[in-house]
Amino acid sequence: MVMRLSRLYGKQIYNTRGYYVGYVDEILIEIERGKARVLALGLPGEKVGVPYDRVTAIGDIILVKAKEE
């Protein structure tokens, strides 16, 4: 799948348990391979990185695999 990265900025991110995680603030790219590696989430007062391999779906929102408890 090919998508403009600019379309992802500001999208809301939820985990697979239905909880709001944050929104896309930045996307880190591995230049050598041309692949996304981390989504940087904007949260009030902080930024948190989510490994891109945890992304399970991209549509109106972005869905990421919930952490194991």
C-alpha cells in the first residue's frame, strides 16, 4: 500500500482494546529501506513513540496493537 505521509499527520490513534492513545505528530522513516519505523504520538506535554510494526490498520483512524498486560 502506498499513502502520502502527510495524510497521516493529526490522525487519531486507538489501540485494539478501543482506548484512545493519541494522534500522529511525527513519523520516523528508515531512509535506507524507505520504511516507516515509528509513529510519534502527540500527547498533552509529551511525545511517545509507537513502533510501526504495531500498526494493524489505517483508515479514518489508526489502530495499533494493545500492549500485553
